[in-house]
Amino acid sequence: MKTIILCGGKGTRLWPLSREQLPKQFIKIFDDKSLFQRTVERAKLFSQEDEIFIVTNKDYKFRVLDELKEINISIPERNILLEPSGKNTLPAIYFGIKTIKEIYGDCNVEVIPSDHVINTNDAYTEAFKIGENLANYELVTFGINPKTPHTGYGYIGIGKATKEGEHHLTDVRRFSKSADFQNKAFKVKEFKEKPNLETAKKYVREGYLWNSGMFIFNTKIFTEAVKNLTPEIYTAFESSGSLVEIYKKIPEISVDYGIIEKAKNVSVVPLNTSWNDLGSFDAMYDVYDKNKDENAGRGEFIAVDSSKNLVITKRLTALVGVENLVVIDSGDALLIAKRGETQKVKEIFKILKNKGDERAITDKTAYRPWGQYTVLEEGERYKIKHIVVLPKKRLSLQMHYHRSEHWIVVRGMAKIVVDDKEMFLRNGESTFIPSGFTHRIENPGKVPLEIMEVQIGEYLGEDDIERFEDDFGRGKEKV
């Protein structure tokens, strides 16, 4: 079975933890691995590394490559499919399905988001084995057996067990002695949007499942479904235009709305494992370990007479006499919200985005193909950065019109080019680059290069840059 990982989301409901340049799938929320890295490892349960395809935003290409390298997974660059613009899940999935079909012919493909938390227990592998066989006949989705009523998820109403589900029941019992319900597939009766609490309770009583957003599709069956139900997607992708032209033609549409809710040949496989889509800070609170006062979080915090709070902080944070709060301190922004109301955080993101506020895009740390930089302090005519250049990488050959820069090496060895002069700087050594001089930093070593940069000038915006050479194909508009 082949795998498509959907990796283009921007995680606006987790602002300020998540930003456009660092969406939630790339955040190390629990340990030293991001949600995306965990997803890639999960994909290897059913696919070889060269059978895994990643559909992502064009701006995330180098982030994806660096994340894969960090966990020593080699996915061919041809398998990293770059969307010129985000058009929701249906175009992304069709892009992946069409590419896989061109390489392998018709086959079964699992489709999994890159930002979910899932326990890959025996029930998970059994369910996907059922789904893989069933996909030869049906469009297959997975429903989570709900533990409690939840207002943040869509629900799936189930009908009769499918004939294929009955057939596979005998096949999978060698793996487990789970209840029959967990070893069958069912025809989908209906899909329901996120309900209020009373309706959610009713759905749970009536045996509805949470809509997980995971699928297995046969490329032939899925292509026919798109051709019949959303012909504008099919026609655009089958045209001879460039990918940019194709994406200009197609609507923004989810696979649920465009295909799954309309098709007649849809079955759901119940999935009895812990699962969370981390779609809000309320969902994040659910998956974090709690202390005796039911407080949860990450970072240094002290809670006095306070309970049931989520705290994620980069500095010491103290709570006194409060409960059911979400407190997120990212260093450059502070969010305080009532638990149960955190779905509205995306409205904050929209306000910032509409104002052109950079804090919707990035925090003080910005990620680049060559590494990253963190703004430590800035004033009217100065800015101080901590720059990290990854081994064997270099910044573009560039020039600034309005600022000069002073570089001090604090770790590693730097190869520096200033106009036609080349030099090597070691730990503790420095150099000065006047405005109007071409310059470049390179890390020729095997450990990350760290540099302190002090900028001085009348304009310190990141768009004050002219590039002459760049290893990553970037133009003037991207730093």
C-alpha cells in the first residue's frame, strides 16, 4: 500500500504556538519529534520509504526535507509534491493520487494527515488491514470509537455491515480477539458536522463515530469518483496547463464535502485507539499528562490554588486562584483563553493576518532552508539576531542597501565572503559588513554554525535584500 501524507495546513487555531512559517505539524509538542515526523514513522507500517508521498505547501519544502533528515528517513524528492496554493484536502489528495497512479499504476493508497496524535496499537494495524482489502470495492474512511461526547469533531452514522466487512472479519481474527464491532466495516449512513454538547451526547448513545479524516482509496475508484462528483477538479488536473494554472482553476474544497459525503460506495472502519486531531488548545489539554490539580502543559509554571489549566510557556509563569484557563506564552505573544472557547483563537489569527501583522506569519524564530535565526532584541535603528547555519549549507550571496552587519562566531567555523574577499572565522572572531557590500555566510563544517549578528541602519526590514546567487532558488522577496 502507498501513503499520502497531507502536510499543507497552517494550524491557525493553535496561534501563537503555531504560525504560518511553523504550523503545528512541525512543532515538537510532546518530545523531540514533531507531529509530522511521527506521522512519517507511522506511514512506514504499511509503505516503504519510496512509497510515501508528501503533499505540502511550496513554502514548506525545505522544512520537510530537514525534518526527514533529522529522523534518518530517505523519501525521494519526487515524492514531495508542492502545491502552489492551498485549496483544501480534495485537490491535495487528487494531486497525490494522480502522481502515484502515474508511477505505480492503479493501487491502494492510505491518506493520513500530518498533525494528528494516534496510538498505533494492534487495533490500528488491524483496522488498516481491513480498510486496505475493502478499498478494492469501496471508498474507505475511518471512524474513531468515541470515549466521551465531543463538540470539536464531526460524526459518522453507521449502517449495516458491508459484505466485504463480513468477509474480512474472518481474516483479521487471527490478529486479535477484539469485539466484532472493531473487526467490521460498515456502510456510512450519514455525516454530521460538529454538534453542540447535547447533540454530541445523543450521537455517542446512538453509536456514531468521530470522523478521523483518514482514508484508504483505490486510485481507480477515487479517480472515477472525482470525475463524476467534482468534474472541475478532474478536468483541471487532466488539462495540459502548469500546476500553477491548474490550481488557479480549481475550487477550494474538502474531500469530505466534495466526495465522501456525496458518494454511495463509502464504508467506514471503526478504529478503537486513542486519537486526537489537536484542532484546538482544548484538544491539546486532553492529551497532555495532568498533575494532581489537573493542570497540564509544558515549560516552567507554578500554580497556586489553580486547577484544570493548560500552560505552555517559554518563561516562568505563575497562576494564582484560576481554573479552566489556557495560557500560551510564545515569547513574542501571550494568549489567555477560557477552556471550551479556544476554537475562537483562529479569529485572532485572522485579525493579525488582515492587518499584515508579521506575528501571524512567524515568531521571533524564523526558519530558512539553510537553518534559522532568532531575533533577540530590536530597536529603532538596531536589531540583534542569533543565526544557526546547518552543516554544509550557506546563505545566499546578497547585499543590503540600508543596513550594515557585524558578525561574531560563537560556535563552529564560518566561511565568509565579503565582496571578493574570502575568510574563515573561528569561535570568538568577528567581521563587519558595510551596507552596499555583497556578502555570504557558509558552514563548511560538520556541526551547526552559530553567529551573533548585530544590524545597524535606518531600515531593518527583511525585504532589504538583493540576491545574486542562491542555492535554494529564492528570489528577492524571500529571505
